Amino acid sequence: MEMFNPPHPGEIIADSLEELGLGIRDLARALNVAPSTVQRLVSCKAAVTPEMAVKLSKVLGSSPRLWLKLQESYQTADKPC
């Protein structure tokens, strides 16, 4: 039986940036955070917090709950990015 390893939310954020033709600085500006914060997210070195989930939902869509659920699923699987 094959195990499903859920992606880190940062992987989804990185895919969204690519699809939208945006860079890390663009997203950082839209989220009102430092570019280093976005870089840590997309490199899977930072977790999505409740505050960040709200910001991501406003800028990239979906709900804060979805972003938090993605983070929870990733952490529960405990797999590297």
C-alpha cells in the first residue's frame, strides 16, 4: 500500500507564485511581511501560523482553515519537504 505524503503548504504557495507570475517579494509585499518570511515558507522551513493563514487566504484565496489544515496534515505525516 502506497502512503500519501501531504505537501508542505510552502510547496503550494510556491506553485501559486509560479502560476501567478509573482516573486517572493511580490507576495511578501501583499502579505505585509518580510521577504525572508515568505522565503522560509516556500522552502518549507517555516510553518503556517493562524495569522499567516488569514493573510494567505486574503491574498491567494481559500480559507484560513484550509491553510491550517494543510499545515496540520504535513506535520502529522512528519515528512521532509
